[in-house]
Amino acid sequence: MIQVEGLTKDYGARRAIDDIKFHAEKGEIVGFLGPNGAGKTTTMRILAGYMPATSGKAVVAGYDVMEDSIEVRRRVGYLPESVPLYTDMTVLDYLKYMGDLHGVANSIERAEDVLQQVDLSDRAETYIEYLSKGMRQRVGLAQALLHEPEVLILDEPTIGLDPAQIREVRALIQHIGKERTVLLSTHILAEAQTMCDRVLIINKGKIVAEDTAKNLEARLTTGGGRLSLRVKSKAKSLIPTLKALKGITDVELAQDGALLIETKPGVEVRPEVARTVIAENCDLLELRQHGMTLEEIFLELTAEPTTEG
Amino acid sequence: MRNVWIIARREYNAYFNSPIAYAMAAALLFSIGVLFAGDVYYSGIYPDFVPSVDRITQIAVAMLIFIMPALTMRLISDEARQGTLELLLTAPVNDGAVVVGKWLGGVLFTLTVLATTLIYPIMLNGMVQPPLDRGLLITGYLALVLFTMVFTALGVAISALFDNLVATFIATIGSFVALWYFIGIPGSLAGGAVAEVSRYMAFNRYFETMLRGAIELTGLVYYLSATAFFLILATLVLQSRRWR
Ligand SMILES: Nc1ncnc2c1ncn2[C@@H]1O[C@H](COP(=O)(O)OP(=O)(O)OP(=O)(O)O)[C@@H](O)[C@H]1O
Ligand SMILES: [Mg+2]
């Protein structure tokens, strides 16, 4: 459904994406994970037919994005990052307008359908100007679904939503992704892992890793882990005992009174740590595995080839 | 074609939600109204003075030069500023259809405003004896329609150039004034080829003839081809945005 090869885009002298190659099949949700300025939006804009690439080739839904841009646009539902909307229109008028532009028959009924899907039916007559950020996000998503596109390109679809809405939108996207191809971008590792079948990790315009969500998780947990432990009192006295445990490489007292525990790769030490704390007669308040920052993930995922080569 | 109409309709309706559009319509009606009242008052004092239609069309065009930029500036600039241009440019619509749709919406709104000014000639018709010359009225308003078509097309092209409404407004007024008042000046000063071209290019010369009741074929062709030229230019500018 999406075939990208050697895709490169320069903004003046700045190279935003560099020789990108990937593919996405029907029924697959592919995540673009990367930090700010990685080139996620740039890639998605090219695939949505918004702007041409400097070089390379991209085929979406069977059509070349440069040569048959209009045909591609007919088959792609696109949610731009900034969620632009005509604020001077009501939700329903807006969706009808976008539906008409996409050649949707019965655009009003279709607009009502997608509003139901994103749970906004009660706001159909509200001017978009007066919607909250999360509601606008959902109107944007509704717009992308209007013409039942084969391919959905969603640039940070859950940003600005509250936790309940995030869950709903994720469920909606996963439902849609069963029969369609979804390409979505995010900064959040956990989001990429829970929603996507496959994750492409992009940094500084290059794809640095590509794997299934499952493999990715395995690759990440083989690296060393970090725990933070909070006890009611006597934190310092625990350090020597914890250090002696198998699988723990280092223990430090952080400024806020928590203990930071470094562990060996792939070893689960949490049960043992908890038992130790209890045995030492300390009151356990919190024991938490630290998520990795995106920077750490890149280091982790890109370390192997460089140490070998 | 269908897309042109869809975009034009949304654009036309959007004007009715915009305070600027109402202000501009009011300014046009008011200024013509003041002049009209003055003429009627004058004719009461000096029976030799007969108010006429071309006075109304003349003030209308002078006002439009300054009012239309406020109407055309938003057509593309505002979408660029708000980011909605990204929606339009990723919809399955030709860039040309986007431009023509925007242009048509703008033209139709301006013509709606102009149509309301018809109340003055209609009132005048009831006051003067013999009644107004219908032919003059028709060619006068036809001239205004042609004017609206050309200058809206230019307005769209300039609107595609900038993301900033103020920049668009100033550039549009500047080019309207240049095209209307200055392009014919060399033609009225000197002779030779340059003067010939400048005379041919002077929009206001053809306009004047139409106000006097005559329709020149050259004038008609010139207005229509200038409209087409500006629409093509606007399409190219819009296309070039994709490369930025
Ligand atoms: N219109 C533009 N003109 C010039 N440079 C641009 C433009 N858009 C993006 N860039 C540059 O291209 C690079 C990639 O930007 P892009 O917006 O694709 O990143 P991103 O991965 O979407 O980041 P974010 O997570 O912040 O949305 C950045 O260095 C950015 O400064
Ligand atoms: Mg982005």
C-alpha cells in the first residue's frame, strides 16, 4: 500500500529527510517514532501529496505521489500535525465541505456517520472556533475518515487529548487499521508499542531502526534497566544490602530521597528488591521501572552495528 | 468544474461570516449614497444639472480599488496562515480549480455588494425626466462586472504569494492603483511604441468608453484575457508554494 524508496527532501540547504526506505501493507498500522525535527511530518506531507520530494520514489495505494498526486490524494485520509480547520464553519458544514471536495456521495450522511465514530455527534452544529483542542483533534480525525480512504496518514493523532480520549482514539485507529493501512507518527514509545504492528524509528532524517513492536520491546529490555525505589525512611541504610543482590550493578541515593537502582540487561530484579525492603523492615512506598527516553532508545538501537563495525 | 463550484460556494458563504466584508459593503453603499444625495440636492438648486448613472459607476470603481483588496486578501493568504491550505492542497483538487473557485467566490460576493448599489439608479429613475438611459446603465454595470473579474483575479494571485494578510493587502492596493491609474500615463504623454502599448493596456480607458455606452471588442477581449492571465499566474504561484 505504501512503498517508499530513497526519499529525500531538502529545505534549501537543510536536508530534512535522507534516503528513507520503508513499506506498509494493507491491514497494517505502522508507527513513525522520532524526536522533534526528525522528519516525520516532512515524510507524511510528501506521502499525502502536499509537496514533492527532492528525490526518491513513493507509491501510495498503487499510484506514484509525484506523477499521480490527485489519484493518491483520492485514496489517502490525512490528518495534518497542526489539525487545521475552518474555524468559521460549524462541524457539520466543515465535514460536508471536505466530503464534497473528496467526491463523497451523500456527504451529509457520511459526515454524520464519522461524527458518530469520533463521538462528537452532539457538537455537529457548533462552530469549530468554540471547540476544545481534543474535540478539534477528533474533528480532524473525522475529516480523514470521510471518504473511507485505503490509506490513513495521521500526524500525531493523540496529541492534546486527555487520557480517556487517547484510549478511545487509539481503539478507533486500531479498529480502522484492520482493513486499511495506517501510518501514524508519535514521540511516545509506549504509544508506538501499543498501537502499531510495526515501528519505524526515525532520527535526524534517517530511519535508524525498523521492527515489530514486540521485537522492539525485547531489544530494548536486553539493555540495562533502571528502577526507582521509594521507602518511608532509612533509605540510605538499604544501599549496601541492595548492592549485594544478584543482577544489580549500582544503587544511588537521588536528591529527592529515592533510590536509583541500575540493573544488568534482561534481569528482573523487582520481586527480589521488594522482598529485601520488607525483610529490612522498611516501608515500601514505590517501586518503578524507568521508561527510556527517546535519546536512550536511539543509543540502544543504534549501538550494536557501530560496536561491531 | 464541480470542485470549482464547491470551493466558490464555501468562499461566498464565508464572506457573510466576516465583519470586514460587511464593513466594505457598507463603505461602498455609503459613499455612493453620499454622492447620490449630493447630486440630487444639487439638481434641486440648479435645474440644468441632471444627475446621471456614470457618476455612480465612477465612484463605485474608485471605491472598489480600495475595498476589493480587503475582500481578496484573505482568499489564499488566510488559509496559508491558518494552515487550512494544507487540507485544500491534499484534497483531490487541481491547483487551478482551487484558484478559480476562490476567484469565483470573491467575484460573486463583490457582485452581490454591487447589486445592492442598483438601488440608487432605480431611485434616480423615479426622479428624473426623461427616465434614465437603460443602455448606459447596462454598459456601466457591465464595466463594473468586468472590472471585478480582472481585479479579483489579480487579488487571488497576490493572495497566493503571502502568508501575511497585511502584506497581501498593501501589495494588492499598490498593484490595483498602478494598473488602474498609472499604466496609461505613458500613453497620454508621448508617442511611439511604448505609448501605443500603454494606451492599449490602460484598463480605465476601456472602462470610460463603456460608461459612455459603447462596448469595444478590444476592451472586452483585453479584460477577459487579463482575467485569464492573472488566474494562470495565481495557479503558478500556488503550485510554487508546494516547493517551498
Ligand atoms: N517548511 C519548512 N521549511 C524549512 N525547513 C523545514 C520546514 N519544515 C520542516 N523543516 C525542517 O525539517 C526538519 C524536519 O522537520 P519535521 O517537521 O519533518 O520534523 P518532525 O519529525 O515532524 O518533528 P516534530 O516531532 O517536532 O513534529 C527540521 O529540521 C525542520 O526544521
Ligand atoms: Mg511533526
